[in-house]
Amino acid sequence: MKIVGVSACPAGLAHTPMAAKALEEAGKELGYDVKMEQQGSMGPVNPITQDEADAADFVLIASDQKITSMDRFKGKKVIRVNINTCIKAPKAVLTKCVEKISKG
């Protein structure tokens, strides 16, 4: 399963990288290919290319705020999850998202 996503919080200094790292590590442990872009006050970190977006099975947004450049995910299934939930239970988040996508 190939997953791309974006993590973002108002400042982008702590929760944004924490969520990205937690989801990428959990994905590795679960056997998924996960790449998370970080959007914060310093600009995008680890940006997702259009090719990566096109190849993804779905998009995970770990944020409660507006994400920039959502147009690159047009036509993709997008799941939005609270950033704190992604930090606290990244494996559960990924498992539930994959189940939801698998059911259609």
C-alpha cells in the first residue's frame, strides 16, 4: 500500500514533524510505503511530487487546518485525521485508513 500525506499544525514546529515521523515509522513497521510532507511556518518539508501523489493509493491529511496545494491530490481518496491522534496512535490510524480504503 502506497500512502502519501501532509502533516500541519499552526506553528509547524513540533506537532508537524512529530506526526510525519510517527506515521512514516508506523507505515514501515506495517509494511506500507508512507511519505509525509510537512507544512509549517518554514514552508514545505519533504514535498510530495505529482508523480508520488498519482501513484498513491490514498492521501492522509494529519491536520485540522487548511492544507496548501491540495489540487495535486485531485481524484484521490483523501482521509483527514486529527494531528494529535496521528502522534499518539499512528499504527491504529494507518490500519483504520487502509481498512476504510479497502472497503471502497
